[in-house]
Amino acid sequence: MWSMLKVTKLPIYCSRRFSNTCQQNRILKMKMENLNLNDSSNARRLKQKAHDRLLKLRNFLAMDICNHASKEFEMENITHAVVLNNTTFLRQPKPIENYRFFATKSNTNVNDSIFPLNDTVSQPPLESVSEDQPLLKIYHKFPHPKNILHNFFTILSEELKDKNLKIEPIYKSEEIKKGVMMWTASYNLKWPVEMKITARATSKKLASTKAASDAINFLQKHNKISTEGMPLIYHEREIKKLTKKKETVINLDKTVVDLLTNITQVFDKDLKPLVESTNFKVDNLLEDETEYKSHNLKIPNYLGIQAYMAKEKIKLPITDFKDSFIQLLSKHNCIIVEGKPGCGKSSRVPQYILESWIHQDREALCRIAVTQPRRIAAISLANRVSNERDEPVGHIVGYQVRLQANFQAKTGRIVYCTTGILLRHLQTDPLLRKFSHIVLDEAHERDVNTDLLMNLLKRALNENKNLKLVVMSATINAQAFSDYFNGAPVFNVPGFTFPIKKYFLEHLPVNCPKTLSMCKQDKPQIIHEEVKQLIQYIHETKPPGAILVFLPGWEDLTKLEKLLNRNNDSAVYLLHSKLKDSEQYRIFSKPPPGIRKIILTTNIAETSITIDDVVYVIDTGIHKDNIFDNDKGINVVDNAWISKASANQRTGRAGRCQAGEAFHMYSVEKFEEMTNYTPPKILTTSLTKVVLDSKVYSNNMNACQFLNNLITPPEEIAIQRAVEELKQLELLDQDEHLTPLGRTLINFQLEPCLAKTLVNGVLFKCTTPIVDIITLFSAESGVFGSVTLTGKDALKRVKSQYSSTSDHLALMRLYEKWLELKESENQDVVEQFCRQTNMVSHKLDFLNKLVNINLNYLHTELYHAMPISDQFSDNDELVKAVLYSGTGTVLEHRNWDIVKNRLKTNVNVLVTRHNHKATISPESVNFKRKKFPSNFLVYINETRSNIRRTTIVRECSLIPTISVLLFNSNELEILKDNLSDDDIKENLVILSLKGTKLQFLCNKEHAELLIYSKAAIQESYKYLVHQLTYANEDITDFLMAWEKVLQNIDMILSLSKVN
């Protein structure tokens, strides 16, 4: 006799239909308990109903519940069960591929056929359908296989424009025995091949689900469906066929052919003999270190003992350690000072050194260089120390930063300078013989210049026994620095800060739900409204005191400034390197009574800068991370979490001069996840300029060997990439030694490719516009004020008035217009022009100085074998072509795209040289351009945004195809493969630029002409570079012939102008 049925509810999140089934079985159970099971008709009827119920129950358990509860199952390693008459159906927790159900029998006699473990009705064999993948695996990946399959073929029919591809299931039913129905569901597929897929099950829905799953399984096996359920329509070769571009065909008209022929004829007759007779071999370009150039710093006058005594108006923690510090330094040529924030090391240590000199050996040289990573720190410290000594800045204590100095050589003893300034000294004075002491402050920041300085100073210490070095920081790993400097002693100075109350996100006095949610994500971002809310709380509830807010970047500063400027009882100041020095100094000013000072800053305020009235610090915990991707060759800019060391430094800003409070807008858990220290920048930056400069510092030492001597060496693959790039630029030879051009370009404070572009401007006689463009677009600060999204559109309109196709020409002409107005000496007109164009006058002044410096470098660093000229500066296409000759970076336009394996036509897509999709920013004149008269756009700067998942280009210029062919530094070659029969019949060949993916279809004779004429230009170029950077011979005859070549190039590009 059939025993009583018992059903227990599953302890999981059930779907509604499964819950309904459970409820129905509970009702069935109660009915059975009240029935006489000897009544055979009732027993059979209820037994059959129970059978049907349990079949459905098992199917739902296998498909619905496993899918919806799989995450809970995997998290909780427990077994869920259905107890059926003491027979328990168990679910195995892991893995998903093995989801099965099995029976554990009790001693009770049970008819197992009533509870089948698998369908007793087998599915008809299908030759085209693989049975290898279990149904549940498909169902787990695609929880709704019918919807996925129907959507798949709907998209496919739209893409291939064939309505017959859409599908619907066909159903049939049959009664296999009395009261038991079986359903058959079929799909007739017409893609990728015509076939019929059929499945059978005990319900209509289950049959169609199984058939859809089998169809998806087939599509997966043949790589026709993506993980998102989208159709993968095209193979790679099909895509190539579909996307073969008509624009790649080059048609040279007769005039251009004649001009190219003229170039080859001039070369063969007048230039080639001179080139072939020249010996390009060069001698050692680097001077011996013992014969360094004399430095411009003179030995200062002696002013008497009182002039050099340390002045201490207030006592700081380091005051008690003055004598022990002086004594330790007298015994060692290098010491490490580990001074906690607020101890006074930056302002007092240089004074102690100066005072010790006057007591020990006043006849010896005493000049102390104190390096700072940022210019504002160098200037503010010089002012602070001079004020403390009651002296004018520059008299004994001064500063030197780029394009600005206040230091009197006759009387000065202590110079606060940026790390870059000291590196410039090392280029001409590698052993620093004009200095007695170097104080390397804020060493923990580990920027590129600091790491290079440590390496060079270590060598200088070994060679110059009169030099002493003090390495200082608040948060360095002192032992690591001690080990690097051969066991230098560590001098510890305890710091002093007033009591600081710290609040993390969980304990902030205001609710910040979005920030809390953000902390749990991978990519940090600023919730500006919640930062504003916290600022307002402090402002409205806390006693007087300035608020210092740390934010990642300029956009965050300006956005928050606009949110805060509605308050009349607060004054908002920004601290950023984009601002001129006088604007940055406003942060030190005292606000009027009743006005709260709010300072919005980046990590520039973490160290060295003491703002006396700061009481409250808001630390968002985020900074802007600029990492160079060596594989892609571009900068990747993203927000990133700061290190614990940075967090502690930010906290310390609140208690420098009085008790304070620090509000951290991140959780304690997030703080614990932060790295201890910020990674050294040498590991995350482009090494091209570093390797080039190292050749002078190291007397042509192998780059890997030199950089492996750093305290944290970069990866060898990154060094080799930089070396290869310098070889391609012809700045290093095959032996990795400096070429004459490379030695010349070291003095330019530009990336090597941009410095080379300046020289190219001289050779092609368009010097001034090239110098203007390179200077304007290489400066970090830019020339425009704060720009919002709507302001970017206005900026685009302003630039479009000066050029509709080129950001470079537009900005150059705006700068030239400003220069013209400035020379008229009508300041009101200049200011009005700046307001109308959103240009910032002080930024233009700064850039104008850089323009003059770069022009001066060209005059002083190049020999005068060829005069500097602007003969062809009016040819816009030549200017853009010369720009491309140095950068080698170009965007390629195409009118198609593949999105999720779907072909889109009549779209405008831009790709970089690495085949990454690029986005032009809204302020560009080429933003959302609909018509492209050329498929190539030259650009200088690109950044990769992982948040936006695209490469961003902020400035670009359309250039014609002929410019790409003639001015790319790589050679042209003819490829014989991949030609169609039609191409061969039309005498077409594939013309390729070596080392790039750029290929063109071209008439064979024209291709050969382009190859030879380009080779003629390149050989002539090589000869001129040799003369300008090394030989300096009389080349009058060559210059006359070169003039003819330039005239032909000028006409070719004029005929190819893009509008």
C-alpha cells in the first residue's frame, strides 16, 4: 500500500509558482489524511495527482529554484531537501555544473518509479545538437532561454534585414498513458544553418524551455552567441570584407605627380651627391665630468657672524635637538632626518646648518640648496624663514623655481628650489661643487625628480667629499633610505601637533549615504553635494577656524566652489598649480571678522605648507592618479584612493597651530584597505624623457643599468620601451648612445618628440607657429579659465572663429591676437579680449615666457648652418604636417563600427594608432563633426579614462592623406599580399607605413614615386640635422637646393588643403 505523503517547505527563496505547488501539495496532503485509502478509485485518482504534482515539483526544483537561489546556496554550504515519504531529495551545494538530485532511502518501502530521478521519456536524438552540456548549465547562464532565443533572432533579422529569421515554437501533445500527457516543442532555425530542434517534456512550458536551451547550446558550440545573448554575426574575415574602406584609395592628380617628380630630380642632381659624401660618424658628445661647465653661482660675500645665526621666534620640537643634529652632521656626509609633521625641520634644519658653518670653518664654502617637490612650497618656505629672520627674501634666504627666482648670488646662502631646478644644476655641475649642503625635503613623495636626485646625489657624495646631504620627510620608511645611502644614520625628531579629533564616515555628524555606497565600489568618486553638506555643518555649528578640503582635481575644486559661493558669510579659496602664485598665496590671508575661510585643494597642501588658521580638515580620501600605460603608450587618468601616509598627513594639517578636527569621508574599513605609502611615480610614468636625460647624468651609461641604481627601479620592459622610442626618434643610436640631435634636445624642458618637432619647424621654415603650438599645448596649466560643460561649447565657438578644422591653429591665432593687443600697450583692450575668449592673462604671460625660452634654445642649441626662418609659416597644411612629423600621433576616421558584433554603418568613429576608440572632447572644434574632408586628425595629448572606457583627445587638427604619407617618420613600402583580382587588374598596390596599421590602395607608379620622393626628403632631412647639431659646415649650395624641395612641398600641401 502506498504510504502517506509528507512534504516539507524548502528553506530557500522560492519563486511564486514553486510556492503555489507547495501549497497545492499541502492541501492534497490534508485531503489524503481524511480519506480512506482502501477506496481504490479515490486512491488511484489522488495517487496520480500526487505523481503529477511531484513531477512538476521536481522540475521546478531543478530549474527555477536552482537558478534563483544559486547564489544563496553557494554562500551557505548547506543542503536543502524535499522529504517525500521519508525519501529525501537532496541538492548538492557545488558546483553549479553538477546540480543533480538524488534519493536517500529510508527503511520504508517506497515505489521508486513514482519519484523518477530523470525523465522516463527520452529526447529524440538530434545530430546537429550537442548533448554534452547539461540543461541546467544553460539554464543557469540564461535563466530565461525562450526570451533570450527569441530576442536573439529578432536582432538577427533586423541586422540581416530578413524577417523570415524570426522564430516561434511549434507545439504538439500526446497522451502516453491514461492521464499522462507529453508535449513536444520545436524550433525551425534558418541561421546559421537550416535545422529543426525538438524537445519533449511533461509540460508545454518545460518542452519549449528545453528546446530553447538546446538551441542556445548549439549556438554556443558554434560561437554564434555572446555571453549577453547577442548574435555574433561576423567572423573576422567577414568584418574585414564588410569594412574595406573606399577612402584608402590614393589618387594623385597630375600636378601633384609633377611636383613629387621635381623633388626627386632636385635630390638626384643637387642633394644626393652631398648626402652620400658626408661622414655621419660622430665623436663622444659628452664632456668628462671633471671638466664641467662653470656655474653661474658666485661665492657669496661674508656678512658677519650675526647674519648667519639661526633665528627662532617660536620654539618648535626640533629646537631641543639642534646641538645633537649639528654634531651628527659633522661626523657624516649623509644623514636621514625622520621628523614628524610640525616638528620644524623644513624651516629650521637649513638655518642650523648655516649656523654650524660659522662656528666651524667660515673659510669653507657654505651654500645650501633645499629642494621641494612643488614651487609654492619652495616660495612659501623662503618667505616664512626670511620673515622669521627679519630679512628681505633673497638676501640670505631665497628661492628659485621655474621662470621665477629671488636669490642674491652675492649674499645668499640658503636657496629653496624645486627638484627640477637642482637637476638642471646637475646637468652642468654633476658633482655640485658650487654647493656645500643639499637638503632633500619631502622625500616620501617619491616623485620622479626626487628619485633621480637621490641616485645622482649618491654618486656625487662618493666623488665630492666636501658635499653633505640631509634627506628629510615626515613619513618615509627611514630604514630603506638609510640602506640606500650606505647605512646613513637616522635622526628622529618627534613632532608636535595640537589634539586632533578624528571622525570616519560611520561617525560623521551628517548623513552621507551616497558616499557610503561609493566606498564599497572599486572606482572612487566625489559626491559634491555631500561634501558641501559637511562643510555647511562645520560652518554653522563649529567655532571659528578655516576649513581645508582635500579633493582630487581641478574640476572638483571648481564644481564645489560654485556650490559654496552662495554663502555671504564665507570666503572660498582654491589651491591648485593652475593658479598663478599670487592667487595661491591668498590662502595665507586672514578673512574679515565673521567670515569663514574655506580652502579647496588637491594633495598639493598635504606637505610643506602650513596655513596657520586651519582648524578643520575634510579628507575625501581620493586623489587624481595619472599612470602611464606602457603597453598602450598613453596616460591613464583616474580617481584613486590615497595611501595611509597621505591620510595621516592630511589629518596633521588640522593641528599645526591649534587644536583641530579631521573629518574623513571614508570608512574605517576603507582606511585599513589603503596602501601604507603611495607608490613611487617612477613606476607609473613615461620614462622617455628620464632615459634621455640620464644619458647626460651617467655619461651614456646603459639605461637599464643606470635606472636599476634607483632606490626603486622601474620595470625593465618600461625602460626598454622608452629606449626604443628614443631610437625611433633618432635621439639614440643603435648602441643606445646619444645622437647629436639627442644631445641638443636634452636642454629643452619638453617631451623628446615635442622638442624634436621644434627642430623640424626650423628645417621646414615654419619656426614661429610650431614653437607657439608646441609651447601652448605642452603646458599643464593651459590658457583658459575654469570651463563648465556649457562653457566648453562656448569655447568651441570661440576657437571656431579662428579655425574650423584645427584646434592647434585656432589656439595659436588666439595667442597671437593676444600678443598683438598686448604690444599695443592698451591693457583695457587686452582684458576685454581675455573676458570675451575666457583666456587668462597671467597664464598667457607665463606661456609667453616659455615661448621665448624655446625660441632662445633653438638659437643657442642649434648651429647656424641654416638660418631660422618663417618663410612657409603661412601654409597651414605645412604647419600641421610638421606638427605630425614630431608627434607621430594621428586619429583615423571610419564610417562604420562593430558594436556587440553588430555592424553599424554611416557613423563617425575615431581610432588611435593603437586601434582604441577615441572621443574628442566638447571644447574641440572637431567635436561631433559630421563631415570629414580627410580621414586623419593629428593630435598631441591623449588620456585614457577607465571610468569612461575611452581614449580622450582634447585637441586635434584635420590633415590630408599626403601629409601622413610624407611626414610620418616611418618608411613607405609596397605590400604584395591581400590584393584582389580587381586590384591587380587596375594595377593597384597596397602602400603601407612600416610599423603602423596604416595601409592605402594606390596606383603602382604613384606608389613608387611616393616612396622615392619621401626617401629623398628624409635623406636631406638627416643631412640638415647633422649640420645643425654637429658638423656646422658651410652648406650654402645644399640650402639653395633644399629651398626648391620646400617650395614643391609647399605647393603639394596647398593643393591638398582640408576645409
